[in-house]
Amino acid sequence: MSFLAARRRHPAAIFVVLLLALVFTGGAYAALAPKDADAASASAPAASSGDAKDGKELFLANCASCHGTNATGSKAGPSLVGVGAAAVDFQVGTGRMPMTQPGVQAARGKVQMTPQQTKDLAAYVAALGPGPGIPDSKNWNGEGDVARGGELFRVNCAMCHNFVGSGGALTRGKYAPKLSNVSGKHIYEAMLTGPQSMPVFNDTNLSPQDKNDVVSYLKYVESEANTGGHNLGNLGPVTEGMFAWTVGIGLMIGAAVWLGRKAA
């Protein structure tokens, strides 16, 4: 005991204790922490169906000018290390990338790469670091619970995308895009990767079934008939109020002018 008491007063004792505590904490975390579902999904079969070597050539020819030759980013574009195959499949598959011109937000446009080129590019980016893989079709087949998907969408997405996915304006020139005529896979990938200003909804936030329910709701809304007449863009009271002011007030002014002329 006297030996331990003497060593306890040594100037290096506190550093030894801290080192042992860090080693113990790190080892315990590595052994007990749950595995990251998103990182595991990076090895999904769909992500490995491309050729990473061909993908690198495509990257150097089409993407390196903004994202850097090593995909570590630059002033013109962010790093792609760890974004995963799903992010590439979404951005390239919706025509947002390669970006045609600089802007505050990449707009959806004409797809510039073939499906195989997209797979090759996704395989290359997936090899740079673990990230979300391209989801299996069973996760976005649109056969989920529509009612529950509507609830999830209104709680998590409607404040930006509107209650039926018609989109809306954000700050600094950005916007939440319309979700009509978007494939279920790309909707799922957007939730999984969080493109642009969108937050990431990983499997901890929304489970794969939750995401499929949201996809199912959006596909149901897209195919639903407008029994009440013209939908006015499904933008709610904004367009309805504008219609009332421009058309309704215009008719009232016209009627007042006509009555005034009749009285004269």
C-alpha cells in the first residue's frame, strides 16, 4: 500500500490515469456501440454493380473540376468522401449533376449519363469511404401504408415541400423542389442522403418501412384525382387568396364601373 501511495503522488500519475481511462472508454465503445446502418448499406449489391475504375475516369472528366481530383472537395464543390453510392445515384440520376452552371442550388434537369455510367460513378465514390448504398427496390416500391406515410410526411417534410409535395421557397434563393413525377428510388435516396438544404433521415430517424410509407403517400397523392376542380397548384391558401383577389376583386371592380356607366 505504501508503494501505491508513493506512486500516486508522482507528477505523471494523472496522465497515466487519463490514458488508461481513454483506452478503456474507446475499447468499451468499439465493443458495445451499435453498427451504423448507413455505413453497412454502402456494401449493398446495387452499389457494387458498377466498375469503380471506369467510374474514376468519368469522375475525372466530369466532376473533378469542382470536387477535386481526389474527390476531397474545393471552393466550388464539397468533398464526396463518405457520401455513398446513394448520393451519386440521386444527384446524377435526377440530372442535378454534373452541374451545368454554378448556382445556389442544383436544379433537376436532363440526365446526362447512362444508367451504367451512373453505376460506375457510384461505385467509385462508394470506394472512397463508407456511406449509404443504393436502396433495394423493396424499400421504395410504393406498397407501404399511405395513411401513416401521410402523417410522417406532414410531420417531417410538409414545412418545406408543402403538404402534398408541391414544393416551396426557402431562404437565400434556395427552394424545396416539387416531388411529383419523381421515382420512388430517388425520393428514398433523398431522405437517406439529405441533398441540398434537406436534412438526413437515416434509418435511426425514419426506418426503411417509414421511408416506404412516405413514398407510398406521395405516389398516392400524385395519382389521386382532383374531385373539387382545378387544384391551383396544390399550394393551399396562397394561390386561393391570389385567385380571390385578382379574379374576385376584378369582377367586383368591373361590375362597379358598369353600374356607374348605366347610372350616368
